[in-house]
Amino acid sequence: MFFHKNVLFKAYFKTYLKAYLIGWAGRNKGVIKVPETKAGRDKIVEYLEENDISVTSLAVAYGIKKQDMSDFLTGRKITPRGNRVILKIISDLRIK
């Protein structure tokens, strides 16, 4: 009987933990807050257009998948990793 309850508890805990981490359990719990980088993203896109650099070339230079780089630059994927990439690009290209 103890084993059965333990298995149910583990299954419930895993489900709750997943929901918590992606923000389903409670209001604003488990949601990672990251600062907005729209101004930086816009400047990077502008720089790329002015210097005729493709998103694919930028992705290859930084060792990132093309789709991820595109998502970071358009704001579809806003994550701590995306913010680090945006800040690194701004720093490396000396974008003001």
C-alpha cells in the first residue's frame, strides 16, 4: 500500500513541478522575468541591414541555430539566453 501511494505522489509532484516551472500553477509563479531588449534588437536588425549581414551569417558566427537567432531578434523567444546573445552582439559589434 505504501508503494502505491508513493508512486501516486511522485507522479503528482512531477506534474505539479512541470506546471509550476512553465507558469501554470498560480498567478505569476514560476515565470522567469527577463528585461525587455526591444531597443537593442531593433538596433541590431538596423545594423544588419546597413551592413548587408544576414541573420544566418550572424547565427553561424555565434554558433546558434538560425531559427533561434531569428526568434531572438524578432522577440518571439524572450529568454535569459536570448538576452545574453543580444547583449553579446551589441557589445561585439559596438552598436550604440
